[in-house]
Amino acid sequence: MNLYKETKSLVKVNIREYGMYIALFVIMLVFTIMTDGLFISSRNISNLLDATGYIAVLAVGMTLVIVIRHIDLSVGFAAGFLGAIAAILLTQAGIPVLLTIPIILVLGIVVGLFNGVLVASIGIPSFVASLAGMLIFRGALLRVTEKTGTINVKNEQFNAIGNGYIPELANVGGLNLLSLILGAAFIVLYIAGEISKRRNKLKYGLEVVTNQMFVLKLVFVSAIIAYITWIIAGYNGFSWTVIIMLLVVVIYHFLTTKTVLGRNIYAVGSNPEAAHLSGINVKKITYIVFGSMGMLSALSGILYTSRLQSATTTAGTLFELDAIAAAYVGGVSAAGGVGKVTGSIIGAIVMASLSSGMNLLGVGISYQYMIRGGVLAAAVIFDVMTRKKRS
């Protein structure tokens, strides 16, 4: 009974953090029942995660942009344009993949820094600056693809990024061994990280949950990771898209939670004036966040182009809105200063799960847009209500 009360209290206090996980669990359970288990099949979960990749990467960057109280509407067509440039470099310039990818990522940083300069140095509102960027990159994409409409990429190495899977090593009972090893490693890292976090809290006399509750949390999350790993390993194993997505999350999670830069980003988002007075260079933080957003736009463009094995005139359409929706559903606050990159990934998976489940049920595209819009509105309403309660 005490455990039940503590669980209820923990969820209530941390409803912002746990709400999205509960929502994802409910969505997956409902669609699994309604599709007679088809939704949770290895093939569908693998395809769902692959389709989430390029939006999830954008959502990570967008989370930090929203955290510092800005927005970037240019990321969609920037991704489409940079993906098209990658296709041109590979097909027309004959530049190898290992050189093309860093070139595109650097171009992405330059694009992001340009937005950062407009916002931080010139003082243009980020909405207007990025809207101008969106129109510019939309035109640039049409310009580079106008001759053929589609630039087909026949480079196997590049296309494997969006369609390939990690090596199998061995097959154990129909399961990909390397994927099982990676899943186990991820569980070990998660447990080690949580234990380390708990020890640090105890060291500084901060409040922690009871040992019983802590163990229950570790077992529950580890079981979810193990189950998803088992499902994916039963198909083709982890795709390179999922590996890249996980690497982005791990790197950005570390940067935002374990470094001075991360603390400064949240300080700027919570109160820019106070952050400036305390010695934080707000302009520099803005440059870094927008530069990071540009780089992730480039990575998103690479993932999308390699997944389609071509660059098209419509690439990047509505990417920015999907990324913003994923960030808000994942718990980022419209008021700034609040939001986790891990939450943005969950938000992206929630939105992708809705689309996948509704497609399996044959729901019309018009209803899909309305339902996804309703979910986004609910997420923002939830954010406003929880902020009012805290204040």
C-alpha cells in the first residue's frame, strides 16, 4: 500500500515528465488491441522507429531552441535543401560519402549560425528570421531540383544510412545477436546512470525515492528496453537510423545535463536577463543553440534523402511543424527553461505511433491531421495548466 501511495505521489509530482510515457504506453496498448497485435509486430515497430528518425533528430534541436524562448521555422526546408545538396555532391560531383556527410553537417552549422546572428546580434524575432529562412530554402530546394524534379541517389553506402541495418554477427533463435548486445549495453548504461544520479543526490542531502521505489523504476524501464530490443532483434535488428537517433539523444542528453553549457542554456531559457547579469553570454548561447539546430537539420536531411534514396522538390515539407509538435508533446515548455531532449524523442515516437496506428486502422488523412492537431493542443494546454499549479 505504501508503495502504491509513493508511486501515485511520484507520478503526481513529476506528471510533466511521466505524462508522455503514460500517453505513449496507452497509445501503443490501444492500437495493439485494435489491430489484433499488428501494431506491436517486429516489422511495424522497426518501420515506425525508422520513420521517426529524421523528425526525432530535428525535435532534439528544436527542444533547445524552444528552451531558450525562440523558434526555428526554417529547419524543414533547410533539411530538404541540404539533403538535395548531399545528393548533388554524391551524384554529380562524385564526392565520396565519407566527405559528403561532414561537408553537409558544416553547411548546416553555417545555416544555423546565420539564423543565430539575425536573432541575437540584429535583434530580429526568431519567428520572422526563421520564416524568411524557410522561404529562402524552399526556393533554393526548388532551384537545385528544377531540372529533373528528383535527384536519384544510387550510392549504396549513403542509402544504407536510411535503409540499412547493423551487422548480425550471429542469429540466436531468430534474433539479431548484435542488437541484443546493444540492448543489454543500453540497459547497463541506464542502470549505472541512475545509480550514479541517486548517489550524487544522497551525497548532497537531496531528497530521493525509497530503495523499493527506485528498484521498481529500474526494473520497469529495463523491461521496456529489453522488450523493444527483443521485438526489433526479431526483424532485422537495429537500423542505422535508430543507432544515429540514439547517439544524438545520448550526446545531447549528456551536454544538457552534465556540462556547464547545458546549465547555461537552461539558465538563459529560465530568465535571459538574470542569466546575463550572472555573467552568462546570452548571445553566445543563442549562436550555439541555433548552430546546433542547423547541424541537426543537415543530419535530418541526410537521413531523409538516404531513406528515399533521392532528393525531391517536396522534401522538408512540414518537418518543422512535426518537430515543434514532438518537442511540445515531449514536455518542453512554451515559456522556456523547461524541456528534455529525451522527452522530445518520446514526443516524436508518440506522434509517429499515432500516424502508424491510424494508418493500420485505415483512418482517413483528414482525420489524422485533426487528431494530431488535437494531441498537440492538449500537450500545450497541459503545459499551461501545470505551470499555473506550480505558480
